[in-house]
Amino acid sequence: MNKESQTYWNEYWGEQNKPTSVSTWKFGDTADRLAEQVVSGEKTATCSGHAFYELKNMPLPMINDYGVILNNEEQPVAIVKTVEVSLVPMNEVTEEFAIAEGDGTYEKWKDIHVNFFSSELQKYGLTFTEDMLLVCERFKLIDIKNRL
């Protein structure tokens, strides 16, 4: 966690006991736009390829995990709490979930994610498939960082 994120996290909790499960992250290749959608309430879900967790030897997200959302400059924008995690093949993601990701329509969501996952998998010598397993998360907005 960078210094700005740690300061934001500490200031948010103050003297209260802080949850220990917190990470910082930004959304894909359009972090500013998607962080703003979290702040506006338009984006309440996200997904990532299960394969990337395995390739990077990272633990899967869990319910009640917290995240400090970052913008393109890796500055904190908001705090969210994970309220649901499920493993779903990409071709079984519902329209409702796709819309909760903030992409407008299922078709737009699918196009964006096929392109993104294809490009990212290629970096590891892997090929995208329609039934690629996704880690689908729903989150609740906890706090928005004040912008002065």
C-alpha cells in the first residue's frame, strides 16, 4: 500500500480497530473512469480472470475484504467492501452482473472483457476462451476520499 493510501485508510478508521484484510487496486486500463463510476454508484461489481490469481500466486478475494480504489496515478479515490465473491465461467455471467460492472450493456461488457483478457492472457502465452473462469466480485462503497 502506498503512503497516500495508507494515510487515507488510517484516517478513515481513526481510533477504531481497523480491519486487517485490505488491499489497494485499480481497475484495468481505464482506472480513472471506473473509479469515478464506483464513486457515483454506477459500478458495484468487478471481475478478473481466475488464471491471473494462479499465475501471480495471489489469494482470491473474500467476502468482507476491503479495498482502497486507486486512480491512474495510484492515488486513493474510495474504500469499498467486498460483499459477494463467485467463480463463474465468462459465458455464464449474467446481464445484471455485466451492467453492475458499469459498462452499460452486456454486449459492451463482453467486448471490453474479451479484448482485455485476450491481451492479458497473451502476455503469458495463453489463449482466451469463452468459458474462461472469472472471479466475480460485488462490493459496497464505504467511503469517498475528499478532493480538495
